[in-house]
Amino acid sequence: MQRSKRSLSPGKIEEMQREVKDFEWKVRRWAAEVPIAGAVYIGLDPLNHALGLMTRILNVEKDGQGFERRYGEGGIE
């Protein structure tokens, strides 16, 4: 089967949501422990943003809606 024809099961989406949420909280804890404007903090900011984006994507996937990127959320194209 081609990858493009696969779909995620509701159970897989929920598993991914749990793991993304757990990792998002870990990243936020790390950010609270390091100096603001330090290299590690600056690196954690896009990671936190990416996890928030993934949360939004999984939510609309679970609801069966299509995901639409906001302005400025470019992709790998």
C-alpha cells in the first residue's frame, strides 16, 4: 500500500496526542530551568512551537477536518 493512501486510526491519533502533550510539558519544564535568551532557551522555542502545531494537526485529524496552515507556517515544500 502506498503511504499516501494510509490513514491514521483514532487509537493511533490518541496515542500520538498523549505523547506529544507529555513531550510538550517536558520542553516547557526545560525552558523554565534554563536562562532566558540563552542558546538552549532559544532552541527550545521553535521546538515548543512545533509541538503546538502538531497538537493542532492531530486535533483536526481526529475531528476528520482538513488542516489549514496559518500564514507564516511554511512547510518543507
